[in-house]
Amino acid sequence: MSRLLLAFAFCLATSSAYAATCTEEAASKKLAGAAKTSFMTKCETDAKASCEKQSAEKKVYGAAKASFEKKCITDAVGTAP
């Protein structure tokens, strides 16, 4: 049973590494102007909600929570090319 949980956790950790960032998705959809701004705003909002949920599930609090969420959001949004 513990091997199954370990395998599941490994799959989750590696799958997030292959997820496209908001910036990559916007580029692949060839968004520009208002469409890109709208997409990025929604994507950032969704990333923030997801990261807050993850920090609650991991029971991270205080400065560690702020650091975790900041990195999580940055990783989800990506950097502008």
C-alpha cells in the first residue's frame, strides 16, 4: 500500500513539471492584446486559488506558506518571453 502511495505521489510531482505555464499557453494560442491580458488574469487567478488550496492541504503556515504560494504561483504563471 505504501508503494502505491509513493508511486502516486511521484506521478503527481512529475506531472506538474510538464504542465504548461500560463505564459506558454498564451504563446501557443497566439494571444495578443486584450485577449492575452484577459487570459493571463484568469490564469493567474486560477493559479493563486490552486496554490492556496495546495498550501492548505500540506498544512503550511506563516512565512513558509507565503514562500510556498509565491513560488507556486510564479511556477504556474511562468515568465514573460
